[in-house]
Amino acid sequence: MTRPVADSARGQSIPLRMSVLLPALAALMLAGASVSVTPAHAACDDPPPAVRDIIADRFYVDTASSTAGKAIVARNKTALATLDRTLGAILAMADKGLAGDRESAACAGHWLAVWAKGGAMMGSMSSRQAEVERKVRTAGMAVGYLKIRTAAEPGDRAAIDAWLDALADRVVADQGWPEKRNNHVYWAGFAAGAAGTATGATRHLAYSRRAFEAGMTDIRPDGTLPMELARRQKALEYHTYALAPLVMSAELAALRGEDWYKGEGEAIHRLAARILAGLSDPRAFAELAGEPSVIVPRGGLLGWLAFYRLRFPDRVEGAPTGPFRYPWLGGNLTATANAWVKR
């Protein structure tokens, strides 16, 4: 299994000054300086005990990973319920904190600190699917933390930073570097990038850049991703599922003063354009996938549009407008985009 990418590996070194500036940069840009440190969380209930172990099974029952077993999905949902309720509660408080509610922001920091000190998601993973569940929730937790980092008490910040770095290390180690890449690599890069943006860990930022650049090279001239096109009736959905962490990785880079949207001849725009065309005309996308029809994604999975529309308004005519919420992308994407993207 591939180990985490070293800070200076593969020519992806991050300048030393970044490791000093990143935490302050992320705090100022995401919190907008409207949330200040407060030691008070007396009115804040404690979260449930930290969920250390994750039990989940692969739920696709066909070789194309396009047909889910309903009973397995239901079983996984039950097993992940406490983890998901806690993530949802943290993100709801973080979104209020982003809007200036200091008590909610402090409470989100407290919940994250309790889970950090309890080693949440650091225990045993029952399967590869369990590792995937940890990966996407690490991404959501890290983005939620970025929104309220300045509101957490200093001791809590230290605990959360160390925990997120350790989680990102696990995510990267779990992922490895497959010869044929699909959305899982992009999600690992997003999770690592979110953690690294919060903590300043250059090894995580280097991995995030590597994963993003790999994604750009995976995009064909026609804007499709070969591994996602093979998902049959879910091909359009999985193209969207692949683009979401790529856009989020680019937005995290923008917070750090970097423009990743230009990578590989602005390949990301080819992927976005292909998806948007598929939303307008699913039949044309189905032909690309060699299927009679494809599932059209809706709702929070389209949350990347909240950012993309603000940056590239001329590229999204007729696209869904939201509002968008998706826990693995960090909660309220519409509100987050309005806070992050400087116009």
C-alpha cells in the first residue's frame, strides 16, 4: 500500500512560508473575521461518544458498480447513523458560525475537539467500503472545521489539528495510488487538502495537488472520465461525483492563493461542460455510456455549482441554482461559496 506522499515528493513541495500562513489564511478567509475566539460553551451539549470503528459493506452487487443492493444500503445506513448525525450537527453549527453566530461556532469546535480527543474514525475499518466512508466524512469534517477554526479554544484547536492530520494520513494510506484512477482518488485528494488547509500540513497539500493533477489528466478531450463512463446508468451521476471533489480542491487552493482551474489546459471546464450538457440532455450522455438512459443527479451532489457559478457565470447558463447542501462537501455549499469566493 502506498504511503502518504512526503512534503517534497514528486516536485510538489509547498513553500515553507505556506505552512506558517495556511492556518491564519484559512481562518481569516473562511470565518471572514466575523467569528472570534470565545471560551464559553457552557450552553453547548456534549456530542455522543466518538465513533472509532466503522462497519460498512460494499453495496454494489454488479461488476460495473451500478446496481446497489437495497438491504446492504439500509444496513450500512444504520451502522453509520451516529457518525452521520454527529457530522450533520457539527456542520449545521459551523454554517451558523460562518454566518456570525459565535456560540454555534464555539459549540462546533467543542464537538470536534471531543471527537478528536476520542480518536473518532481512527479505529478499525471493517472493509474497503468502510475506508471509503471514513474518507468522505473526513472531508466533510475538515471543511466544517475550516469554517469555525478561529472560534475553537486554543487547546481544542491543537487537538483537532492533530486528529485531522492523523485522519488524512489514514485516508491517503487507505487510498494508495491505483493504476486506473477514479473518483476515489479525487475524494482522497480533497480530504487531504481540506485537512492540510486547516492545519498547514504540507504533506497533505502535496497529495491533494497530486490527486487533482491526476484528475485533470484523466479527463478526455470530450470531457468524459473513462472510469466513470463505465458506471453504466450511473455514468452521469458518477461524473458529477468525480467533479465535486475536484472543484472543492480547486477552491481550497484558491483560499491559499493558488489557481488550479488552469491545470492541463483548463481541463476541468471540459468535464463541467460535459456534465452540464448531460443535465440538459441525459439521452446524449446515455449514448456516450452505451446505455438506454442514465440517472440524472440532483440536489446536494451538484453543490460544486455554488462555487463554479460565482467564478464562471458564463459557463452555467440554465444549470440548477440550489441552494445546495451536502455533508461530505462540508454542509451548506451555497453559503460557503458566498463566503469563500471573493468578488
